[in-house]
Amino acid sequence: MSKLTIEIPAELKEILDRYPEVQWGHVAEKALWDFARKVRLADQIAARSKLSENAAESIGRAIKVGLRRRYAKPAR
């Protein structure tokens, strides 16, 4: 098994130190596995996609504009 060293904010360290009974290494490993599986799945989906990066960016911009219009507060 390999080791991974990360830096965490002091506030998080204080919380972790308050609960020494929790095996934080296992919690971190599970979280990393969960995220890694999602990234791998996204890569697999993207590899089969026929959508170009430019087209995806264009769709993303259109969605953001639509959301901004939908949820914008009316001028008073």
C-alpha cells in the first residue's frame, strides 16, 4: 500500500482530533475511492461521446444564461 500526505486546515485538524475513535484514514480512503470511481466513470462516458469540447462549452454557457435569467431578481 502507498502513503498519501495531505495538508488540511487547522479547523479541520481540531475536529479530527476531537474524535480519535474515528479511523480517519479509512474515512479518507473511502472518500477517495468514491470520487475516483466517479471520475473514472466520467472519463468512460466522455470517451464514448461524440460531443466536441466547443459544443459542450457552448451548451454550458447557454444553460448558465438561462439559469441566470430564470433566477435573477427583478429590478426594483
